[in-house]
Amino acid sequence: MTEIVLIRHVETDLAGRFCGHSDPDLNAWGERRLRSVIEEVEPLGIARIYSSDLRRASRTATAISKQIGAPIELKSGLREIHFGQWEGLTWEQVQQRYPAEAELWASEFPERSAPCGEAYRDFLARIEAEFRNMIAQKRNAPLAVVTHRGVMQFALSRFFGFTRDEARKQTENYGAIVVATAQDLREVDSIGVKAQVAQVCNVQNGRPE
């Protein structure tokens, strides 16, 4: 059994907007939350940190790394899904500028991507590959993954036995920390891809991340 600490990056000024591969820095609220995140994870005995290479995640991870002395590795495969032409927009703006596409996306997600955005199946494939590699590692101490809400939601249901509702609730706050134990990969394979999280974002609340 493998314990992994999943950490959602802290807040940026694009909170409440479609922020996939956009690369904002942390805002003042994020900087304040970061201090408490560090205090919460410090006693967990984390031996290594993997992080999305986007700035909001990498800055969160770097601050943790400096405090606890664990090495950090940045990985583009841990990025949030790319929202294409909707990057940086609120859901209300998307509905105004892309009314037909917004209606189809809301009714057909995850099968339908945002215009010029990343296909959901491609997003799942890269996240699955990253977590499989991490879970397969042999180690005596937990590792941490600093990433984004959509990544965490999928990983928690795919590899850690969370329901969709549990995964959504556990990741709704910036700086969310979830300590989870991975299922055996053979058991995960038997579950199949139907365990996928059905929402990368909460459309009704207009909070893509």
C-alpha cells in the first residue's frame, strides 16, 4: 500500500475562471494560505515532492520543499486540463461569447472539449500515466503531489477509492490537502475507467479550477 499526499495549489487572481494551462502567480490570499499549508504538511514525513510545472503549483511545491527539505520534481504531465479559447474567462463570459459551444459543453462534458482545448481522454491518459509511475515506486515514506483540482479529482477516484462526490468535496478549496492510500494497481485495473471523475470543474458555481 502506498501513501500519497495530494495538495491543491493555493489561490491566484484567476480563481473562479477557466484556468488550465494559463500561468498566473499566487495572489496575496494564496501567499497567506501557503504558510498554513506548510504547517499542515510538515509533520507528514514527506520524502519527495512531484509538482505540476505551472507557476501556481510549482511555487506552492517549492515553498513546501524548502521548509521540509524534500527534493522536488516538476512535471508537465501534472498540469490541469487545457481549456483552449476559454482560458482566463468566467463561465458567464463563456456563455456570452460562445453560447452554442457552452450549451453543448455543459450537456456533453467530458466527451466535448472547450474550443481548441485538450480532449478529456488525453487529459486522463497523461494523469493516469503519471500516477501509475508514482504508485509503482518502492519507498518507505510518503510522497506529495502538488497539482490542480481536476487532476486530484480524477486521481482520487481512479487510484484511491474515493467516490466522485468525495473527490469533489475534498478538493474544492485552494490549498486542499488529502492524505490517501493507493489501491493495488491490479485492483485499480479491475475497476476500469468507469471510476473516472465526471467533472473537472464545477460549472454551476463558475469555478473551473
